[in-house]
Amino acid sequence: MSIDEYKKKCNQTEDEENNKFDPTQGAKYVQNYDIQDALKRKKQSEVFSKDKPGPIVPVKKGEDVSEEQFKERIKQRPPSLLSSPQKMQKTGGENIVYYAVSMPALMGFMVDEKTNELKVVQTCPSAGKCKFECFALKGNYQYPSTSIRQHQRLNYLMNDWNGFREQLLAEINKAYYTNKASKYKTGIRWHDAGDFFSDGYINIAFDVANKTPDVEHYAYTKEFLKLSNRPDKPKNFRFTFSLEGKYDKLLLRALQNVNFRYSQIVPYDLFKDLLKSKKGEKWNFTPDDVSELKRRIIEKYGQTLNLNNQNVFTYGEMMKMPNNPERKINVIVSANDGDEPASERDDVDGIYLLEH
């Protein structure tokens, strides 16, 4: 092979990789977003309307930031792509450490570093009514220190997907060997905020999972159309398809015939009178309250999602049960619980997340 032929082959391989992994291809953008108005309102400490969800602007209230300063903040490469580790115990007593790949919820800012144009990416393009109750638009996610890191990750991914992928692989491998030395498994959650917003991004996630075969990867996602029928899904990657998105009718129809794991947010109004704890305290349900909670959930969702007294359990009850793929159960997860153990079991069909 001549040098010219070799260069041509290398360029062809590079083009193929770009076509496969480029996260900008197929991504959707918000048109005509007025960043100047958003920064002005931040400076004036105005409260943004919850009736029209938009991107969290990672600027402190009262802070005077120009558009160019805002861009420079977003363009900085984040020190880490993984969140802080969270130790948990799996069913059966195995110990595991989970990390999250966190992106901006619903929408996020990026800068096209070739043109310096500020863009707003739809990071949850299949969100439905969930956008009005999304937990990732509340609490700690609203703090600029948290939000800016999410936007920096998004910007990094959209401008240098290969650098993003290589850094993520390095961080996962470092975590894996550190945890292995302490006899802990390693798990990666895609995403505690955000979703798979383009085919290229999905391919990057699959590639990372394939290159870390001893690490458990999982995701809650509303991208049912993109992910429900991917024959190349890595064996170490689990999906939970979330209801309250654009494709609920298709997902509900599929659930009548196929055992997809799914999740449903249970509205706070359905159970708030059962809570005995005050705001900020650990949630506390009495045994009678648990029975009543199960009854209400079965009454609300049972006919559509085939729930009954024999297949609905609390998180605590599930953790005492062996993982048995021969049966199918549904699990209620409260603010006190972690949803990861339910997501990694083979016998869980539905995960009912109590709104908080």
C-alpha cells in the first residue's frame, strides 16, 4: 500500500467514525432563544416561570455577566465527567459504587467553538409532561456550581466528542480498578439529568460500555423509539423506559406484549396525606400507610399496567427477595431509597418513583 493509499484509508476511517459518533448530527436546537434577556433577568434576580420550562442559566442571582463571559465559562473543559461516587448494596449483598454522567435537564447551552455561536440544545427531546415536574430542574441542580459543570460537559461533547469519550473512558477505568481493590463493583448511570438526545451520542455511550465490559451501565430514558430495538445494545447496558414522554402510547402498547422495564412517576398528591414526616425529614410510612399506598397505586395504574396485590412491593421488600427472572414484580421507590438496585434486577417490570 502506498503512502497516499494509506492516508486515504485513514481519512475514510475518520469520516466513518465522525458519521457514527458525531453527537451534533440529529440533535435538535431551540430557535431564537434570547440569552441577553435571560442574563438581564438573572442580574435583576427575577424568578423564571415554571409554566414554561427552559434551560437553567448557570449564573448567580444578581450577577452581571455578559454574553461573551457566559460563553467563556461554558467553553471551559470540566475537571470531571463523572459525578461523586455513591456506595450502595445490591440485592444479594454485593457492594457497588455508582457514578452518573450528568447533562443539563431538558435544554442546555453550548458554544459552537468554530463560529463562537451560542446554541441551546434540546437535551431531553422526547420529554412530555414530565418537563413540568422534573426533579433535575429542582434542588441542587439549580445551583450555578452544579449547572455550569453540566453545561461544560455538554459543550465538550458537542465540540470534541472523541476527547469527551477518551476522558470518560479514563475516568471509568480508574474508578473500576479503585473499586475492585476494595471488592466493590462499578456502575454508571446515564443520566441523572438529561437524556440521549442524538444517535451519535447513543453510539458513544454504547462504545464506552463495550470498552468497559465489567462495569454495569444503566439509564432511565424516554427515547423509546431510538433504543427499544437496537440489536447492538451492549450486554452490560440496561434501560428503563420512562413514561410521561412523547411516546407513551407506543410504550404502553409494547408493554402489553414485551417485557420492557419501565418507570412511572407517582404524583405527590396521591400520597402526601400518608406521610408522617415533616419537610426535610426522612420519609416515614406506617405499615397501614404502605398498604394504602399500594392500593392507591394499583387503583390508578393497575388496569393499564397489570398491577395487583401479588406483584407490587416496596423497595425494602424487594431488597429482601432473591432476584428471580421467572417472576415479574413492580417496585415502589421513595425519596429514601436508591433506584439503582431495582434497575439492575432481572425480575423488575415497573419502577414507581414517588415524586419528591
